Amino acid sequence: MASSSANVLVGVATVEFPTGADIGWCTDGVMLTVSTDLFDVKVEEVVGVLKRVVVDQGVTVTLNLAEGVLATMGKVIPASAEAGGTLTIGNQSLQSGELKLVGKNPAGFNRTITLSNVNPSGEVGIPYRKSEISIVPVTFSALVAPATGAFGTIVDAAA
């Protein structure tokens, strides 16, 4: 396949967590990262690697929230919950659910990334600075589905 500027991804994505609940505006885009740990199979009789085997994988989604409403903070700060205008941090169950990202594919149609089960993870810092937007960094870590061994899917719409 020849290279083409038409194949370059451009644009924004919506983020839903759990699915159906838009988490609001973000800045700096959304980053989907797939990490893979490999084991190099080697034997004494051959110099070099004979084969590589996947021993572990992880999928994370990172983004910077620009909308700091408490309902959203209750979804993205690990083990927190919002009820009646009060955010309780800690002493809660770890949130989990399906995460859906919808952006555009190179043809301009929807590309939907669905991770079947994620938890908010990592540190969440909420800055308060004079004359600046408070950007809240968020990380979601995907869990593998035991029945399929998959984290999720990426599907391009045809039209």
C-alpha cells in the first residue's frame, strides 16, 4: 500500500466512561498505549533469537481533562465517588466499566475503540493556578477479558 496524506489521522475523539457517559472536554488529545513484554527464545546451538513470545501485555488510555466537574472526578479518581455534590476520595470500590473512544479514521468515518473493562489508575493531580485552566491528567488501565484474552476492539465504520 502506497503512502498517502489521506491516510493520516486528524481530529478529536469523544471519550465515554462508562459507555454512554461522556466525560467532557479534553486537551492535548487522547493517547492509547499498548505495551508488550516479550521473551526471547534462545538456544546454545544457534547465535541469535529463534523466536519471540508475548509474556505480558497492557493497554492504557491517557488524557487531560479540561472539565473538572465533581461527577466526572468521581469517575476518574481511583476509588472515589460523587453523590449529591460531594466527592469522596478513598474508601470506595475501584470503578470499572467499558471505555469507548470515538474519533475519525483516515476516510473521515467513525473509528470506535472499545475497551471492555477498564479501571482509572495512576495519579490524578488537580492544579489550581491563577489565570490558568486546571487540567486534570487521567489514566485508564484495561483489564483483559478472561473468556477471550482480549482487551477490546478497534472498528472502522465503512460509511
